[in-house]
Amino acid sequence: MALLVVHGAPSAEEGAIVGKRVKASMAIAIELSDHQAQALSEAASRLQVPEAELAAAAVRDLLAHQSADFDAAAQRVLEKNQELYRRLA
């Protein structure tokens, strides 16, 4: 198992204030299998970028291009479990 830590821009405490907004970020740790870590390493090497940069770019891309299928599936799950969520609240 490999552990990859991905850092974004400075945290809210360290962040830059843009207008009246604070530019915040997040650091995450991702556990990868040895096979996944090797694939990430090879792809980063091919693209000549650090592994953490490649992983962060992949997450940003995923978030920017969420598929309509994912959104529809998430909506179905939320609707299906709406009564359960209401009772748990």
C-alpha cells in the first residue's frame, strides 16, 4: 500500500484574501495499492510532473466534469432515502 499526500493552495489560515473572500484549500492523503501507485508514478514521469500534482489535477478534473449519470444516480439515492434521512435528522 502506498500513501500519497496531495496539498492544494495555502490553507484558509495561510490563504490569500481575494476581495473579501479567503482563498482556502485542502490537503488529503490517498491510499493506493502498489499497482495504482506504480501507474501514477509512471504517468507522472511520462508527463514530467510530480505525482501529487497529477493526482490533484485528476481530482480537479473529476469535480469539474461530473457526469450527468452520476448526478442522476445521486439524486435517485437521495430521493429513495429521503424518509430515512428525515427520521435520522
